[in-house]
Amino acid sequence: MEQFVHMSTEGIAPEVSHPEAANVISGNPQFTSWEADVAEGGISAGRWQTTPGKWHFTNECWEFVRIISGVSIITPEGGAPQTVRAGDSFVMRDGFTGTWECVETTLKDYVIREL
């Protein structure tokens, strides 16, 4: 087992998905994920990309995010919109509910801990 893992998409088969149709507000967003590593305790890391669109979601894990490219607007239910772009980092806690609007195709690195 490698002890050093690059956060890249090289050599990783992508998983393509979409938000559930009932959650889509606008557009036809497509998600592409590349899982780079999985560790004990429900921890995983990788890259995720979305194409433009807007959807409602609930985060069911603790997640650290660093935006690599693109622009998105994340709006917590009952809260102010948060515009995120390349270079921004943030944490979404378990139970976060709101909308994600991808303005420009957005690529992020993530570290997730399932709770």
C-alpha cells in the first residue's frame, strides 16, 4: 500500500452521477468523482467536479473542501449565499442543508469523514 497519495485523477476510473431529479432546481448538472484514497474510520479523499446547474442537497458527512477551479454559490437553508472559487477552502458539517449552484464547471478536492 502506498504511503503517499497524490490528489489527482490520473489512473482513477471516474464515477459519473447526477443529483436526484426531484432535487434539481435548474440546469442538468453532472457530477464526476475520482476517489483517491480510503482510510479506516469512514475517511475518504479525492476529486469531484460538477457542471453548471442548481440543486438542493443535504451533506450527510463532515467534509473539507478546496476549490481547484470554477465558481459555485452554496446557500445554506435560511442563510446567506457563499460564493466559492479557485483557491477557496471550507468545511461543510454533517447535516448541512441548502443549495449548490454551479456557475462555472467546478472542480474540488475533498476529504470526507462519514459519521
